[in-house]
Amino acid sequence: MFFLIFKRFILGLVTLFIVSLITFIGVEILPGDACTSYLEREAFGEALAACIKRLGLDIPAHERYISWAYNVIQGDFGYSLSGQMQINEVLGPRIKNSLVLASAAIIIGIPLALILGIITALWRDKMPDIIISTVAIFSMTIPEFISATLLILIVAIWLEWLPGIVIVPTDVTFFELLPNIILPVIAIAMIMTAHMARMVRSSVIQVMASDYIQMAILKGVPYWKMVFKHVLPNALLPAINVVALTIAWLLGGVVVTEVVFNYPGLGRLVIESISNRDLPVVQALGIILASIYVSINFIADLLTLMLNPRLKTLQTRK
Amino acid sequence: MNTNIQEIKDLSIGFKSQKGKQISILRNITTNIRKGETVGIVGESGSGKSTLALAMMGYIKHGLFTTGGECLFKSQDLLSLNNKELEDIRGRKIAMIPQNAGQALTPNLKIGYQIEEALKLHTDFSKAKREQKISELLNQVRLPSPSIMALRYPHELSGGQQQRVAVAMALAGNPELLLLDEPTTGLDVTTQAHVLELLKDLAKDTGTSMVYVSHDLGAIAQVCDRVIVMYSGEIVLEGPVRKILKEPIHPYTYGLLKSIPKLSLSGLPDSMPGSQPQPGNIGSGCSFYDRCNFSSDECKFKVPELEYLSEIDTSVRCFNHSELISKTSEQKITNELKKEIIIDEILDLKDVSISYAKQGIIDQFLNKVTDTNPTVKDINININKGETIALVGESGSGKSTILKSIAGLLKTKDGYIKFNKEKLLSGDLKKRNSDDLRSIQLIFQNPDESLNPNHTVEQILSQPLKLYFGLTGNKLKSSIAELLKKVRLGAFYMSRYPRQLSGGEKQRIAVARAFAARPDIILCDEVTSALDVSVQAAVLDLLQKLKEELGTTYVFVSHDLAVVKAISDRVAVLYQGRLCEIGPSKDVYQFPSHPYTEVLIGAVLEPDPDIRPKLVAEDIVEEKPPEIGCSFQGRCPRILGDKCRNETPPWQFGDNGNAIRCHIDIEELKIQQS
Amino acid sequence: MENLKNIFNENPKSSLEKVLDIISTMASKPSGFIGLAILIFHIILAITSPWFAPYDYKAINPSLMLNAPSSEFWFGTDSLGRDVFTRTILGGRTALTITFFGSIIALLWGGLLGIFCGLVGGRIDDVVMRIVDAFLSIPWILAMLLIVSLLGTTTEVLIPALGFFYGKGIVRVARAATHDVIAKDFIVSAKARGHSNISIIWNEILPNVRDAILVEGAMRWSWMLLGFSSLSFLGFGVSPPTPDWGLMISNARGLMSFAWWAVIAPIVGLSSLIIGINLTADAFAKALGIDRSTKAPV
């Protein structure tokens, strides 16, 4: 079992290494280097030379990759051209803000998805299922910028209950942030919940049709005891990985939501750095977002390994 | 006083088809289960027997509904109870032992927990008492070291052990009625015999009434007092086990019994034409009309009623049952195999060993041999032109592995396979030439897997014809029609997809595909084990007819000793990838034989309540063959000691042509076994 | 012989009949019917709208700024005085075209690479899947934005870029489907008969993985449309003044406190199209017997 965990861990690292190569090579092969892209029309003379020196563009690409990768491992992402400061300083508060947003959405989303998924599965094809499933299809298919815009239009503009656009400096405290994040959290959680609830539903339905559930019924196990002891542990296990993938995928969607709400997180930084053509920051973001993705998947793998008796004993026996 | 524990009155169950038509699965079932008796419900797949068993617990599967009748358990209609009331009856009054215990045990819960759950629900034992009871139950079903077993998860047990756990779980609530739904299907022959023995003892000790559902008349014969025979959703015959199995007075049961291969008879069993109609396709008359040899005009338009004949305590649903009474005494098989084998070797397996173990990169680099204990080892078999040689053994005996290596799908590790006396067959498929490939064809166990679901029959059969003979156009079409005719199917089958065919028809297509190549050798891998008994006989008959017509050689792999006896000229018995015995089939089935053959033959269940299986060895599951010594040492009832453990046994030859690989002197074996 | 001929004429269903069969199964359920109806409506609208659009979509008229819906301007006018109705009925054309061709590219390269990996297995498979995993772990939006910002927002850039990024998921599905099929006995049987690899892939494997890949492709289409609209919304999709729903929403968003019509019309257009494609893909999957709700949207 430890071997398996170790193997997954190494695979995660390999993935990250490939990501670093992709981001680095991607930026290399696209036309224009970091300096010409950033400076655009002013890319000549002293300014260009200073920039090239600053980023070390005068040394060969592979050497530059090695020193960049070495620094990244040390936790140093380099220098932001647009911010005129170390990237780490730019990233710090942004990561914190995004984390607040994402964790709030996850904390609301996962339990809600579990409950809705289980309800829809147990009342399959009955009223609760039809209503919830229909709402879920709508909320997962409509793009986040539309649902976010509608939320602002209805809640903030027509009803005037909450602030529609987050206008706060990047370094506010958590409690100052709280009222501002309610709408963005709802926008993100809506899509996430809908996706996960659908998966939980089909997983539960699959288990409910299995031989061992029929056996439990024939054994006289009361309904709810059967649901909690026999159905859910087996239904939720395979859902863990899929849930992880959904969460990771939604990182992309968070970018758009942050832009709609003008929220100072990583997502808006993505747009800002690309609009400013600040390639060192783009590279850093690529690595960071990929690490989040890899870590979420690794945690999901760990959970599955720990909870699945089949995998657990399989490894100790061999 | 009412002596019936369960009474089923006029029960009908059906479902709604996609087009909204109501289709019935059970039709007007009326029967009683008496206290303390064991009743067998027998029928082919699709006869509705499992649905009936589940209804006896008040359980109707999702999508099905009752269209009439009641299911009285102690005068209480189970079908009208609510869930709460049913929970009190299920497990406590009526318990179920499921077909596939491996899938019926919840995977995330330990064995001990699952049994304790039943105890908690249905007894008021204290915690300590419950733990004691768990050990008792596990002991009762003869599982070794109960305290360790209780801590295991279901997947850590073998199939036989899982089945025993399911039995223990059912016994936990001390039920008055036990329903068994094919409890031994899917188990190895010896394990099956042991589980049946256990069930029989339990019935005797506890006095519980049992309903035993099975397609296997052999198992039914061993445990049941009374038998109910079902055919396409109806009871067609019901009566005492001896009457039903020895003097069946319903044409279906009569035909079914004749179609079962038996150890006591040689030659192919009679086959029954056709197959059971699908639910919804039953005509206006008797549902067996199409396949019946005794039918009259009346049968076509009128459904016979179940008629009770008090003098023999039997109910029968047939207008012409009296005609059968005179017939049933004769039980002779006339289809003796033609046995004209010319000793002309076609295939020679010499010192073949096959290993599944993959070499590590480093060992590969150092050219080191890592696997000293390959899955299959020391196989020497000569196969003659036109004979049928059978490879027999339980799961893990390596019989299919050998087949694959002959087909070129697996490389041999050592030894060689020679074809037509001179040609060495390469272990690499790509290195075999087209003619060698054509000469050897395969038929698989499960036609659902071996026929491409997206191809029509025409496409399936045209593959070998195009590949080997380059046929096209009308020539191709007429060849296909000819092939279909050969396997007794009409040319209109060409445009059908496999899913539109019955199991027997699918296997016929697979047979046709193999013969399309005009092969010299056909490798048959458990070709009848996925089929119903009545269909199995027809497929065996077809294989035999084709062979007589075309002189093909068969290598026939099976776990079923009776089937093997019926079709093969010679038999090779395998255990853990090693040969135990080889010889003409009529001799292998006689003593003296290898102790493993003895165990296998002893465990065969004959559809006759007067022939009991002989259980001589434990049904332990071995995962790996022993490194040295005799392969059967772990389970041999006649083990001599260190000699068997350390030395590879020598070949000994019996008087009648069979060769045995055993340390015990063959004369000594003869004395011991007789 | 005579009746044999008759039998030969009884041909199996042609592929057109099969397609019609699938479509009628899809339309037999209300959700599938609604989905198909919306999708077909949008496709017809996209093809015919240039002929009946009442105004010029790029005609700027400062005197008509932000007019509320009226009989003259059914959906009102936007901040530049352009007719919202005209722009809305034209607004799906670019998105539909780009994502349709993008999906085909995704389907082709993802499907082929997936089948290839499933077939060869071993080390090559491991390496390719690692790389696919790595691409999956970079948020698509970051990569897309980077490419578009450096190479421009032309169709020639958008179609292959979208096709590439949405094909990664198809690789996985195609590979898994191939893996499932390859273990089946009918493949073993074809191998043992000595068919060439190409014949096995073409005759035995492709027909059996085709359904799974097509369903995945239909799914990708709706995800891609969502992604493309997000790009437009962020200003990295089509360039103005081309009418596009994502861009229209983005432009009108700031003024929605007093001109909500300018944002509602494109929202209805885009949402209905995405829901239409989604319901259709769902019904398609069900008609082919594949449950797509267990899949993650990656």
C-alpha cells in the first residue's frame, strides 16, 4: 500500500515536470519572447536590453530552463514585468483570496451535492429527482459568466441585497471579504454541485442495482440502515476520483467568475498577466494551477486507497 | 393443522415492454411448500424460477409487478405486506442463499460484521453471545478458524468459502424456510459437491424447509424430496424426486433428462430441438408445443391445465402424459460415437511448459530465468487425426492455457508443438503462415464475447472466408448460406445481429465460423458451459456430426466430466498445469485411476437420487502449483508422505491403455479404489 | 436456389436507416425531443439569419443608444445604438461554426491517439498518457488565452487550438474503450485467425469504440461552446464588431443596471444553444446505451 502511494506521488511529480516543460516550451515556441511581447512597440534599445538582461534571455534556452526550474523548486518564480516586483509578492495575496473562494464553494458544494445526489438516486424517476435533476442540468450547462451576470442582475441590481462587484484591495482581512464573496461562491458552487450531484446519483443507482443490495434487503436490513451501511460506502468510493477531477476542472471556470465579480484572486491574475503579456507570471501560474490539480488528484487517490478494503488488502498480501 | 409453510396461489408476474405491451414471466403458479421438506425448482434460464423464489420472500424486482395471485407464508400474504412488516419476516422467518455469494456480500463490510448484522436484526443476543454465535455459525458451515475468517473482507475468500459465509448468514436468523437460488452454480465440481453435502446435513439437523432453485438436475437429485419443473413461466411437472427424475411424465422433463450426459452411459445424449420461447413469444397453445415429440393437434391451440394424479402424487401439465408412462422405463442411449481412429499423428505437444510470469527488466538484461515454477509444465500429448481429445480439470488447471498456446496466442516457455509430424508451430502468431493459421481454429466458451456485437452473422462468417479463400460477391454469400445450413440454421439468419439470437444459435454461428476455415483441428474451449442443458446436447450433437462428416480433430476443454465422457475419444486430466492421467475415455473413467481423477469422478452429480457423490478430498483452493514433487500433493487423499512431496511421480501404465502419473503402484491403486 | 435469392435481397439496415433509427429513439423522450428541437432551430437560424436580419449589425447610430425594446427594435438597442435583435440572431454563427469544426478535429486526433494507445499499450502508452495527464492539469483557459493572445483571434488559430485542448479528454475515453474491447474473445478470435492489425482495428475494434467516442465528441461540442463563449466574454474570442453572444454579454454587462435587455437577449441565445446541445448529447448517449453522467467534465 505504501508502495502504491509512493508510486502515485512519483507519478504526480512526473506530471508536474512535464507541465513545467510544456509551459516553458510553449512560451518559447510561440512567436515573440517575454520581452518583445511585453514591451511591444517599445521593444528596442535600452529598455529591451535591460529587460533581456533582467530575464536572462541572453543565455541558451535549456540553461534558462534549468535555472528557472531550480528556482521554482526553491519557491522563487522570478520577476513580474508588469508588477515590477518579485512574482512571489504578487502571488501571495492572490492565492489566499482564491483559496477562500474555492474552499467556501467546496465546503458548501460537496455536502450539498452528496445530499442532492443521494435524494435523487433514492427517489429515482419520482418528483424530487425530476425537479432536482432538471435544475442541475440547467445550472451545469449554463456558462459561469452567464449565471454570474444573472446573479448580479437579480440579487445586486434588482433586489439590491448584496454588493454585485467586489471592490476591495487585495489584502483585506477575511471578515471584510465575507459579504463580498457570497455571490461569487454561489456562482461557483452552483455548477460544482450540479456536476457532483449527478455523479453521486448515478453511482448510487448503480450500487442499488447490485446483488449485494438485493441480498441486504432479503436479509431484512431496514431501509435507511441499508442505505448508510451497504449502499453509500460503496457508491461514494468511486465517486471520489470523479469529484476530484470536477473540482480541478472548475479551476478554469473560477477565472471567468473572478473576472465577472472583479475578484482579486488567481483567476483575475491570469487575465491580467495575459493582457499585459507578462509571460514569467503566466509560467508561474501554469505551474501553480497544475500543482493544485495534481495535489487534488493525489489526495483523491489517497482517500480511495485508504477507504477501499479491496485495494488495502491486495497490497499487504502481495 | 396446516402442514404447508408456504402456499402460492395463482401467482402471475410480468413486466411492461417498451411498446407498452404486458409480458408475463410467471403464469398462474400454484404450489405449496410443506414443513420440513426440501423442494427443488428446476428450469432453464428464463423459465422464471428465480423470480418465483424471490416472490416467495415478497420481493419483486425493479420493473416487474404482480398481475394476480398471492404468496402466503403461514397464511399471511407476503405480497400485500409493507416494507416494515417484510423486514421482520425476511432473514428471520425466510432466508435466502444467493447464487453468486461473491457479489451478494457487501464488499466494504467484514464477514463478521455481515453475520452479526443478521444476528442483531433477528435475535436479541447480547454482544458476547453474538460473537460466540458467529463462531458457531462459521463452524457449522465448516469454515476453518472462524475468528480469523470473521475479520476478513469478502474478496479475500475463495468462491466456496464465500458461499459458505452466505449460508452462515442465512442461518443466523434461524429461519423456518430457506430459499437457495442456484447456490452452487459457478463453483468447481468438488467444491459444489461439498457445499451440497453441507446443505443436506443442515436440512437434516435443523429441520428447516428448503426451496432449492437450480438448472442442474444433478444437484436437485442430491438434496430434494420433491421437484417442481418450470418451463417458460409455468409449472409443467411437480412430484416426488424419484418419480420426476426416473419416470418423468412430461415431455419436456423427459427430453431434458435424456439430454443430460451421464457418467454411467457412454455416447452422446439425445438432443431436444429448438429452445425455450422468449417471454412474450408464447403461442396460444402449450408453450412446449414447438419442441415436443408427443404433441397432438389439441396442444397447438389449447393450454393444458396442471392435472393432479393422486396415485403417483404428481401434477403434470400435458394432454398426452399417459403416452409417456410406457416410454420412461427405457433409458438407453443409442448414439454411440463412431470410433475409427487411425493412428496418424496430427499434433504433438512435447515437454511444453508455459509461464505467465513476466520477466523484470534487469533479469531480462542478464538473461536470467526467473520462473522455475511455470503455470503449465511437462505437457506431452500426441493427438491423432480425427480424434477428439479432451483436457479436463478444475479452474486453474491450465487447460485453457494449453489451448491458447496451440492456437499461437501464448508463447511456450519450453518444449515444442509439432503439426502434421514435421512442421514446428511457432509460438509467435505473426510467424505462422496463413495455412497453419487456417488449419487450427478456436471456438470459445461464451458466444456473447466471441461474436462481434456490431457485426451481422453475414459479416461474422465472411471474415474467415475472405481471409483464407478470398471469396467475394455471390460466391461469398452462397458459402455463408452453406455454412449456416451445416449448423442447421436458415439463410435468413445472415442479416441478424448476435443480440437477436438465442444462446444456442449464437454458439452455432461460432461453430460455423470455425468450420468456415475448413480447419484440420478445432480447439473447443468450454464451448457448452454457457448453454442450457437441452441446448448443450444439440450443440454436442452438431459438433459430432460435423466431425464425422469432415474428419476434423477436436481438442475439447471442459470442466464437466460427463460432457467429456460423452464426446471424447481420449481424455487428459490436468491439475495445476500438470498432467495427472491420460488415456481412452472409457478407461479413464474406470479404476484404477489417478487419485485426482478419482476425486473428480466422485464429485460428479448424477441426476439420479440413488447415485450419491463420493467425497474423498477437501476442496481447498491452491493458488500455485508446488515447486517440487507431485502437483496434487496438497489435496491428495492417498498421499504417501515425503516421496510425494519431493519427487516428481513417474508415469505408470494401466492394463487398459491409460497412463497415470503417481507414486502409488498401479496395482495397489486398483485394490484401494475397488 | 430461387428462395435463396430472395433471402439475399433482404439486406441489413443501411447506415442511413440506422441514423434515422437513433434520431427517432432520441426524440422519443421529452428531454431528447426538446434538445433536438432547440439544436435544429439554432442551426437553421445560424444558416438563414443573414437573409432576414432587419438591420445592419455593425451600423452605429449614436442617436439610438440604449433604446428599450419597442415595435421598431424588438430587443432594444445597445450602447452604440445597434439593433440587439439583429445582433442576437447573428450572434451564434461564429461560435457554432468554430466549435463544430473544433469538435471534429478534437474527435479525430483524440480518438485516433486514444485507440492507438489502447492498442499498443506498454511503454508508449504510459508515456503518451503521462503527457496527456500533464496537459489536463494545466487549466485550458490559461493555455487558450496564452495562445490566442500571442497568435491572434483568427479562425485559423481558434479551431485547431480548441480542437487540441478539447481532444485530450477524448484520448482517455477512446483508450479506455479500446482497452475494454481488446480483451474480448472476438478480438482474440480474429488474432488467432491471423487477420492483419489494420483489419482487426477497422473491422473489430472501431465499430465497438465508435459509439463511446461519438458520444464523447458530442459532449465536447457543448463544453467547447462553453469555453469559446468564455473566451469571447473575456475579449479573446471573436473581434468586434462581429456579433457574438459572449462578447455581447461582456459589453452590455456594465450597463445592465439600466439596459438589461442588451444583456438578456444574448444570454437567452447562448444558454438555449448550450442546453440544446447538452440535452441532445445526453439523448444521443442514451440512445446508444452509454451513461454519460458518471463522467467528469475533463
